[in-house]
Amino acid sequence: MQYGQMMDQPLLISSLIKHAEQYHGDTEVVSRLSDGSIHRYTWAEAARRARQLANALGTLGLKPGECIGTMAWNTYRHLEAYYAISGLGAICHTVNHRLFPDQVRYIVDHAEDRALLFDADFLPLVERLAPELPHVRTWILLGARAQMPAHSPLANLLCYEDLVASHSDHYAWPQFDERTASGLCYTSGTTGHPKGVLYAHRSTVLHALASSLPDAFDLSAGSCVLPVVPMFHVNGWGLPYSAALNGIKLVLPGNRLDGASIHQLIVEEEVTMATGVPTVWLNLLQHCETNRLRLHGLKRVVVGGSAVPDSMTGHLAEHGVELRQLWGMTEMSPCGTMSAPKFKHRHGGTALMRQLQATQGRPLFGVEMRIVDGAGEPLPHDGVAFGNLQVRGPWVLSRYFKRDLDASHTDDGWFNTGDVAKLDADGYMRITDRTKDVIKSGGEWISSIELENILMGHPAVAETAAVAAPHPKWDERPVMVVVLKQGTQATRDELLQFFQGKVAKWWIPDDVLFVDELPHTATGKLQKLKLREMLRDHRWPNDQ
Ligand code: ADP
């Protein structure tokens, strides 16, 4: 065997910000701050301040290999922390503050975070948890002196702006093995403790490259991107990294994720592409409808994280916006598939395009996928068979942080996603459910996602969840839990009738429950477990 004779340069996160500084130094990074004001600077300033912060963290005694937590919205300071922490060789642990306080305490403690950088909004939460976080030695409030509390029980509470200002911007990013850990993110975990996923520099840079491609996010220096997906949730789908790699104009929405605020940023900052979970776009579209607004300039939204209602594609198209689906997981950095069309689809028209957009998409280069039956035997990729989805690739986790290998990985090196899916010959995937949400009726499976998708097409339905309720005869039967749009009305029978002819008869739900609000997880997904519990003693109509 002979080695190739090319330079063996490690793929490091610091190379991304260095590139952005050198070649896109005057491109803007815009942030909405918690008081609603807009902060504006450039990639050159972001890089300079990241170096100052790296110097500061070093002075505070923080070392490569240690975890440093962040609890912050999408803003320029969080972006600087991303680059400073990973760049110096430490691990940037993005803490999801929307988890239950006890889960937040658990993950900061489990990661053994040595310092915590947090937005002023989270001061009360941090103060409350601090006595139970013995590993954290330094608390840094991501703000200016004026935002510092007069009194705080936190020993060693530092002001971010003072810290940055008092350190030099001369800092040479260290070179090290590209497999070094760079970031840590915990999955929400509907049961048990959250599990940590430890990313590496190599996996992060490869993911940033692959997810930039035209059939993925389609990023370029000509684009302006608004990641509504939070940076504490799977690294904001990797956009803080791919944005630097491409030198795009980045717009960070802070803590204001409502329809009006997002609309304003899209229009005023000339956003061309935005990313987020379906509820974000439902809120935005509703805001546009109520106020008769348009989404000028926006070319595409990438939607993922949970099932995307088909109706959303059409509503966005009315604004001239293309919807592209993304499927991924915390365990996959997160991008696995995207729903871009192929050359052979070019004459298929809107109908075919819609069909493709209704899928979760096909794998990015680097992601291998297969579906297996209950015994672990591979199933055909024929668009019909469905089974447990398994993946592998250079940005898929090889084991959970500080845990032994378990049933999440197969003996032959695949990761069990916990999703049930169909794959066609081109790799276009349709998730039919999460393994734990599937409705098992009379020994057969009913896809909760498909039922939700159908009912979302009803004009009176704002949001819905198909939930398995225990049934004496069939084991489980589907019940639709429904939130109606304001000012509309619909009866149980009318909604059940809506399924006629759209699914097999035995898939048609047996009941409808109207509620004011559906429970969501920390990442904005339907909390099916709660709904299942709610329906545990469901009384079936007509004594079925
Ligand atoms: P959690 O919410 O558990 O923290 P993730 O964000 O990693 O974690 O969730 C990943 C899961 O979200 C996937 O396994 C899948 O079930 C679901 N998901 C992601 N994207 C889509 C999509 N486009 N359509 C349907 N489900 C999706």
C-alpha cells in the first residue's frame, strides 16, 4: 500500500472562522437581542472577539478537553462562544434551557462543565441550580456591565463584555488531532435521563461541508440565512459552522421566535433561506394570513425535526417559498436526508414536486441507510416495505457520552434511529413513525404521522396529534387530539369523515378529542407520551 502524497491537515472548527474572517470579513452577522434591538457586525469582528474570548477562557484556567457550557439564544455572543471554546480544544456543551430544571442540572453535572456562559434571561434558573452544580467554577453572563445584577449568590460571576475587552485578540488557534471532541449536545429524552452526543472537529467540518451542498441547504456566499432552529438544539443544525464555511450573511433571531418577529427579520434583512421546526412556519404563515403580509425575497425554508404537514408546502408556495424537508437527529449532527428533486424529475410538474417534498428526502453523501425487520434482517428499498431505520456515517454517533455501548448500536456497526421508515430505490424516505409512537391495532401498525398529515389538511384544524389509546378488542386504536383554528368550528364526526377514502378503513381513527393546546417537548415536538397518558383510560364512544 502506498499513501497518497497530499497534505495531512486536520479538519478543525477554527479553520472555518479563519476562512470567514479572511475572505468574508465584511459580511454581516445580525442578531436580535433580548430587548428587541438589532446588533450588527461582521465575520471579521466575530473572529476577533472569538480570539479574545479564547484568551480569556485560557486565563481563567479552562483547559483543552474540558466541557464549557452555554445556555443562550441564537446571538453573536453565542456564536463567539462556539468558536472560542471548540477552537481552543475545549468542548462546547450547548445546554437546552427548555428541559425540566432537574434535567438541566443533570446534564451540566453529567458533562462536568467547568464554566457556564449564559444569557441574562437565564440568571434566575442558573442561580437556582448553582448550589447543585459543584463542577462549575466560573459563571459568565453573556452581556455588558449594565446587565450585571447588583447582587448575586453566584460566586465568581463575570461579565462577558468586560472579559472580552480585557483580553488581547492575538491568539493562534492551536492545531490538534481532528478527532478531538468539539461539542456536546444532549437529546431531550422522553423517558430516562437525556443522553449526550459528543461531536468531533472532523465530524463537524465534514457535516458542514456536506450539508452546504445544493441538494442539502444549498449555501453560498450569495445567501442570507436565518437559523430559527436554536443553537442549543443540535448546534442549530450545524448552521453556525456552515455559515462561516460559506461566508453567508447570518441572521440570528435571539429569543423572539414568534411570527411577527421572524417576518420582520426576513423582510428587513433580505433573508433568502430559513431553517426551523414546523411550528415556527405554522406561526409565521398564520401571522402572514392574519395581517395580509408576504414573504418577499425568501426563496426556501428547510423544515425538519418533526413531521411536516403537507398543507404547509402549498401555503409556502403561495408566497413563492420552496419547502425542503430535512430529516435528522441529535445523534447525526443532525443532517441525514433532504428532499431535493433530481434531474429526472424536471418535467414532473408541481404534483411530483409535492410528492417529493412530502418525503423526508434522500441521504446526503456520507450517510448510509437501511431498514430492518424485527429480527434485524434488512428489508428491500422498494418504497413499500417499512421497518426500523438504521444509519451509519462519519457524523453519526458511535456511542453515547459516558455510556457503554447498548442496543442503540448493532453488532455490525449501525445506529438504530428509533424511527420506522420506508425507503425507495433512490433513497427517498418516508418516516411512518417513531418506534414508540406507532399505533398497534390488531397486530398491525398504523402510522400516526400519516393520520396527522391528513387531518392537518382540514381547514379548521390548527394542530393535531394521532395518539394510541388502549382498546379492549384491538389493543390500541387511534384517537385524534385536535386544536381548532381560532374562530372555526368542526364536529367529531365531520373530522372523522375527513379520513374517508384517504386511508384504509381500519386506519380511520375512532375518536376525536378537542383541546386548547397540545403539549410540546423542549424542542417544540409533540409530546406524545403525555397524550398517551392522558388517553390511558379513554372511554370509547358507543361502547365499541
Ligand atoms: P430530540 O427531540 O429527541 O431531542 P432530535 O431532534 O434528535 O431529538 O429528534 C430526532 C427525531 O425527530 C428523529 O428521529 C425523527 O423521529 C424526528 N424527525 C426529525 N426530522 C423529521 C422529519 N422531517 N419528519 C418526521 N420526523 C422527523
